[in-house]
Amino acid sequence: MSRIESKLPGVGTTIFTVMSRLAEETGAINLSQGFPDYQPPQRLLDLVTKHLNLRHNQYPPMMGIAPLRHAIAEKVGALYELSVDPETEVTVTSGATEAVFCAVHAVVRAGDEVIVLDPAYDCYDPAITLAGARTIHVPLMAPQFTIDWTRLQQALGPRTRMIVINSPHNPTGTLLERADLDRIAALIADRDCYVLSDEVYEHIVFDGQPHASVTTHPRLRDRSFAVFSFGKTYHATGWKIGYCVAPADMTAEFRRVHQFNTFTTVTPMQHALAEFMTAVPEHHLGLAAFYQEKRDFFVEAMRASRFELLPSRGTFFQLADYSAISDEPDDAFSRWLTETHKVAVIPISVFYETPPDTRIVRFCFAKENATLAEAAQRLASL
Ligand code: PMP
Ligand code: GLN
């Protein structure tokens, strides 16, 4: 028995850690936790080495080094046609995870309510709970995982302080469209309510679709924290660097939390990223095609299996319905698949407050094609 009455009693070790560990123990191909099995660009790695040797190894400014904030402001300006002040509207964080935590704690008070759309990425709810607020889970409508507007409207109340959105969406690979942002803007127009927009997969959008960023939305940008991650964009998930773009008054509150949370973020990587972004500003332009090719390769390879693949319009994730193979719940199925057939996946029920009665797992296709082909071959025998 612990002496501590937990503040997060429902929280165990994250599914990503559990499944990656199981993959390692069983020697399975790990298509569970979302990370590439290839490296960041060599030039970026060389820049990290350069800046380590240039002795950029002490504390950087709390909000991130100026060259990186300027490079971010330039990128956001070019991509989303938004003029962003790097001094007052951009903060470098230790991953998008830290940015989510700071954004929630910047504006959410004890007794408030925050709406998340299930299946929801796992770091939102704990941040909200630790702020003393209540998470209101509104399920997306399967199988398309679109917003149930009636339920969303019903969930809004006098205490709603924030809505968390995520597009491209982990785990479903769906996208919010401009019209969705319009509807969200209309719903909260007369409320004291903020938006936390998790856009870490902003560049991984397929089939020529645009990414609908809150930063481009005239009625949402003034009340949104937009959160991004260099981990996804530069194949460097272990670096844990991200950033938040928000209006100056919101950024000021955000930084109050950030400076006593991590204070700042690893120095040499900031210098390397700033220099790389300036030297190779087009890097992100190739990402959609790069991942679309992987998605298509994986989908093609999986045709030989009895998994039914759901559409993936963005991210590096692919949902698959396994009801033709098994009736087991998704956690048991994922474990069995990993232990017996040596392919690790993520059960999607963990992203729900009330899991639906579906048979769906998530594959990560941010892998070399040879890895994907080998995994698909193993799955074809089921
Ligand atoms: N949001 C989503 C939807 C994610 O998939 C992830 C990470 N994988 C994060 C946030 C966290 O990003 P980071 O690793 O930069 O903290
Ligand atoms: N975002 C990654 C995923 O969805 C996992 C990150 C983590 O392990 N916390 O797989």
C-alpha cells in the first residue's frame, strides 16, 4: 500500500512504454510507439556536433534562443501567412508534451472543465487533472472519427475553459478541415474558452490535402495555443523539442508556467535546429510525399492479410480493424500479436474514457520499407 493518495489514480505506465518494452522482450517488430527507425538528416546531426564543440552547452534563454524563435516565426509566417512576433508569441519547449502541459496550466483553473475528443492522445487528460480541472470526453464518431457536433455542443458549459483538438489526428489519421474550425469558432464565440491545438503532424498530410492550422483561422488564432514538435518533422523524437505559438498575452502566461516547469530546453539542439531551418527551409516540404509513400507501401503490403485498413489521411499511423481475425479485445489482441506473431501494435481503447466495442489497433508506418514488408508478411499468415 502506498502512503500517497495519488493525484492521478487512473494512470499507469503509458501504453507506448508498455508495448515498446514488450516488443523488445519478445523480439517483435515494433510498429507500436510512434518513432522512425531511420535517422535525422546527416547535416542536422553534424550541426549538433558542431554546436556541442562550439561550447553551446550552458543555459539558453528561458523562452528559447533568439535565432530559433526567429526561424520558427519565419516558417509559420511563410506556411500559414501569419505574422508572428518571435519575442512575444513563440516559446521553445521540451517537446510538444511540455507545451501541452504549460498551455493547460496557463489558463485552466481548479473547477474548470476541458473538452477532449476521444480517442485522445494520452498526455492531455493528466495535465488537465493536475490543474484541478475536469476532463469532459466527447467521443468522435466511428468509423470516420468525425466530430459529433451535437455532443460537443452539449458538453460546453459555463465552466468550459478549453477545447483540445488534434489534427492530423493521433491515433486515427483523420484531419480537421477548415469548416470544422469554423464550427468550433462559432461554438465558443461568446465564451471565455481557449483552444489547445496539437499540430505536431502538421507536415504529414496526404493526398494533396491542406493542413488546417488554427494559426490561419482569424477567429481562433486569438484564443489558441498551437503546439508543434521538431521530433516528428526531423525524425528525432528522442530530442524532445517543440514549440508553442500563441498571442502575446497567452504566451506571457504560458511562459510563467514554462519557466518553473523545465525553465528551458537543451541548448546545442536549439542552435543546430535554428541553423538547419535557415539553411534548409524546404526540408518539411518533402515530408508529406515521404510518408504518403510509406503509407501506400504498407497498405499494399497488408492487402495479403485479413486486417481491414481504415483511411489514413495524415500522421504516420494506420488503424486496422481485425474483427475478421479475432474477437479478443484490443489490449489482449495486441499482446497476443506481439508475443505470438512478433509484430507490436497499439490498442486504441487506451485513448478512450469509455472504449467503444470495436476491434481496432494502430500501426506506426514510420519505418524502413523492409521493416514494413517483413511485418506485413508476418501478419498475412493470420
Ligand atoms: N501530441 C501528439 C498527437 C503526439 O503524437 C505526440 C508524440 N508523439 C506528442 C503530442 C508529443 O510530442 P513530443 O514528443 O514532442 O513531446
Ligand atoms: N506520440 C507517440 C505515439 O503516439 C508516443 C510518444 C510517447 O511515447 N510518449 O506513439
